[in-house]
Amino acid sequence: MEKLSNKQLTLSIFILFTSLFLINPYALAYQVQPMSAEIKPVGKQSQYSLRVDNTDSFPVSLEFIPWLVTQDEFGKNTLSPADNDLLVIPMTAVVQPGKSQTIMVRYLGEPVIEQSQTYSIEINQVTVAMEDVSASELGIAFNFKTMLNVTPDDSKAELNAKSFQSHGDTWNIEVVNSGNRFAKITEMEWVVSDGNHSVTLDRDNIKNFVVGKMVMPNASRIFTVSQIDKIDMGNASVKIKWLQQ
């Protein structure tokens, strides 16, 4: 029997693993909930818990890293260390097969903030060695980034469409948030009109037309919008309503 090279072996295992993952989403070594959360800067609501479930047959070693998230107008995130703002307990954990681990996250930053702040808890799995694969070791690790928003009381988003720019079959629409709270795309209602026809994009269908997830407070975000039936995008206007939670 012809012996596979290390490169061929790695490729074969990758294809096998990918096939298993596509067939069964529970092929992931562990699951994390919730993937997004919102807390307050002070009081009982200034902390929350993450839960990690080990769905695999071997222990998983994890580390938890807090980041401050900033975003440019195109939605590109920049991460900065947030150890002074967020307390994460524990910072590392080994979760046994079929067991769960609770991670407490508490905000320790400024008690008075003028606008919402976005953070991410990065969950990294320590590389797992597959000892039974011929004399070689292959590491497969699963990493997650969860989102956390810290919002002051009575904060709100104020959204307006500022400019349109055509790009073939799509349009770039700049949305300005002059409020002090972030706004997710699923928290918006867009009314697109060309003077003859009007279409409402709500939280149920907006993702079918608009590419992008959120706009930060006191910032602008350029969203890519696909062609909408019956709407002349060259003469269109957009009114955006924030669907207060």
C-alpha cells in the first residue's frame, strides 16, 4: 500500500473533517451561548454569563480574551485589549466531554459613559493533537468571537441615509447614526422610494437586500444594497427608522 505524504495526509483529513462538518453541524468541538449580549455600565446588569458546552468526546482547553471593538465606515473591525474594562472569570478552562463551563463577564470600565461601547470576548481552543494519525500531529482548533455591548440608560440610535453611490447592480448607501447607541441592521426599518413605488425593508427581510451588520454610535457606515424590484435606485430616497428594543 502506497504511503501518503504528510501533505497528502493533511489534505485528506481536512477534506474528511470538512465533509463531516457540512453533514453534521455538531461536529464542532464545543458551542457557545449567547453569541451577543447587552449590559449596563453599573449595577446588577453590568455583568452576564457565557456558557460553553463541550459536545465532543475529548476535553477542550479554552482561553477567553476581552477586546474593545471599533469599526470604520466599511464595517472593518479593529480590536484593542480590554483587560481594564472587562473582568473575565475564569480566563482559562478545561471543559470535560459532555460538560459545561460558565464564564462570568463583568464591566469594570467608566461607570458613566456617553455612548454605547462594543466589546468582543474571543474564545480560543488550545490546539488538539491527533496522536493516532500516522507519526504526525495535526492540530484542529475552533475559535469564536462573541459580541458584547455596554449601553447607558436611555440611549438611542438616530439614523439617516446621507449619500448614494452606484456600483453596477448594487448601491453603497452611507447611513449616519447621530445617536449615542449602536444599531444592528435587524433593528432598522428602511423605506425605499423612487417617487412612484415604495418598498419597506424590515427586520424580517432587510438582510436579503442590505449587506452589513451594524452602525456604531456617532458614526457613519456604508451599507451595500442590492437592486430592489420596481425601485429606480438612481432616483431613490431612503428613510430609516430605528426599531427601539
